[in-house]
Amino acid sequence: MIPKRPQINFRLDLDQYEKLQKSAAPFGLSVSAYAKSLAMKSRLREPKFSHEDAVTINLALRHLGTNLNQLAYHANAGDLTALQKAQMQEIREAVDAIWQQLS
């Protein structure tokens, strides 16, 4: 039995298709052949951090976002306590630490 070759299908809107068609024409390629050549020439970039690190950072950002939303609610109501002001500073420091990791 002859093994099947993998196939990739994707949809384009008319403008996208026409753009590919115009780009493929000077090379004498079909739209499919041109798209394949673009895909094969593309360079893959190494991720800045592993999947596990990305999940950890995402979770930390989610927690910070939740806390920040609660503090913003109180700040807009004009009733931030000293503790909440301290929490705002902690969030700023945590955000700075995350930016350090991302840089």
C-alpha cells in the first residue's frame, strides 16, 4: 500500500487569494505551489521560553489581573485603604518582575 502524503488545507477570502495569485504570477507558479514555497522558506524561531514557563507566566498574569481589577474598582470608588495601596505596590513589583522574565 502506498502511504498518503500529508495535506494542508486552508481558506482565504477573495482579497487574500488575489494577493497570493498576483505574487505567484511573476514566478510562473500556481497559488498552491507559491504558498508551499513560502511555507518551506519560512524560518522557525526558537520560543523565548518553554510551554511550562508560558503557563506559569500566564497564571501569574491572570492572578495579578484579578487583583488589579478589584483594586481598580476600589480606587474608582475613592476608598483605597492603606493595605490596598500596599497591594498596588506589590502588583507593580510583580509586573516588573514578569517583564524582566519576558525581556
